[in-house]
Amino acid sequence: MTPHGPRASTEPLDTAYDVALLDLDGTVYLGGAAIPGAVEALRKADAAGMRLAYVTNNASRTPAAIAALLTGFGVPATARDVVTSAQAAARMLAERLPAGAPVLVVGGAGLRTALRERGLRPVSTAAEQPRAVVQGYAPDISYSLLEQGGLAVAAGALFVASNADLTLPGRHGIQPGNGSFIQVIATATGVQPLVAGKPEPPLHDESVLRTGAKHPLVVGDRLDTDIECAQRVGADSLLVLTGVTSPAGAILAPPAQRPTYLAEDLAGLLEPHPEVTAEDGTYRCGGWTARADAGRLDLDGGGERIDGLRAACAAAWASDGVTVESAGAAAERLDAER
């Protein structure tokens, strides 16, 4: 491993780590359909003895509903394997409120179920004098529910959000996420919520508690949630290129959002990861060489795209930074090999 680049692993990741803490949207499925190759990769990782836990910032569905969706794709999963930001938010609230306290839910069934499991009482109006407001993504959130949440927060209710993702990957492109919706209440009241989901630690902590993980690997498609969360808690991470983050985005990743490993998709769990070597400012991986100087990134060679990205990231991360234009040009060079 170079001091700055992706790490090498001489053994497949599914044997090097005991639990994979897997993101869902953009990692396992996208827009209601399994990402190509994901099901086979997860089955093989499971057969190799790696425990699979599905950790999602999306609070709209219950763990049972998510497990049913996954098994419908053929992915090995039970409700116990699913950890949601709704569960992490409910734990945060239960630690701060008395048993049976009313909590106004601006969200869906996933939040209501998680609150009940923690002994709290979901409500829907400010007139019920909720002790807290919890907000999570749901595709059918109405203005009237946002209004009630805003009234309760303005009256002094604790404000908690399941997650603050500004966007979600969808079948037709990038769409607004819960982080965009929470700004309605935050802007109206001047109160910013406590956040349970990635990159904040509570969801990761909930996942480790529920799985008993000793050496977990965080797997996801987003630098600003999955990878940054892993960095914050000191866990290793695998970035896959099946969702939000592009090759150019990986090259430009700031220090707090740089993954331990890079892979095209979840098949990266099944493989050793090659070393990126460095000599006199030149970084090599597979058939690729990369060098960064004064904001310019030069990438040459050929072979597997992901090896070129590993070399490019190592060079860019070791420098004082490369320009957006240079990262884009390198990404285009990589895409030409696909």
C-alpha cells in the first residue's frame, strides 16, 4: 500500500473481514431492481462465511419489508440482517425520552415500527404535544405533515432526522433525499436536527451492536455517507461504482472521504486487491501508471478500468489535489477501456 492510495489485500475481502455492512440504494439495488452481479456476489460472500448486514439510511421501509425485497431478488437476508437509520434514530430518542413518550413522525412505516419497538408512541399532529419530531425519507410526505412537524419543533420538541442525504440514486437519475426535505422544517424553525444516519456514527454503532461485528467492512457507493462514516469510526471501507460516486468523484475525494478499497461492484468482495506501487511520484497498478503535479493528473497505460482508477486515486490523493477538469479527463480515459 502507498501512504495515500487504496490498500492492497492478499486475500479476498470476504475472508479478511467478518461482517460486511452493506449499503442498499446504489450498492445492492437501484430503483427497485438488483444491480447486475450483486446477487451472485452476495451469495458467494455468504457461502465464504462472511456475515452480510444491510445498513441503510433510507428509513421508509421496515426491516421485514427490506428483507422481503432482498430475498425476492435472491439475496440471502432476514429481517435481523437489516439495520436502518429509523432504528438508529429510535434508539437516540429512547435514550433521551421517557417510555411511552409521543413522537411526531414525518416519514413512513419504517420510523413508526422502530419507535414502537423502543417503547415510544408515534403520533401525527402537533396538537398531541409530542416530545420530539423524527423525520425520515418517504416518497409520499405531504405538506400537512411537514407543517405539523414544523409546529411541534417551533413549540420546543426535540428534532431528530434519520439521515441527511441530500440526494438518492433512482432508476431515472439522482432525486431529492431526506436531507433536502429536512431543510423545510429546519429553515422554518431555525432548528437543525440531530442526525442518526451515515455519516454520523449512531447507525454504524447500531449495526455493530446488532451484528456483533469484530472486524467489519463498510461497503457503499457514496463518499459523503458510507465512506465518510467508516472514516469517522475507524472502520475499513469498500467503495463500489454502481451508484452515486463516479470515477472522477473518487479521484477528487477529500481526505475524510477516501475509501480503503475500490471496486467496480460487489464482486470486489470476492477478490484480493492489488497493490498500488509508488516510485519517484509515479503510481502503478496493473497496466496503468499515474502521476499528479501542480493540479494536473496524467494517466497512461491500459487494462482493467478499476486498476487505472486505483493508480489515479493514489496519485491524486498523494498530491496537493488535482483539478476537476483533470480528474474528468482521467475518468474519460478510464471509460475508454470499458
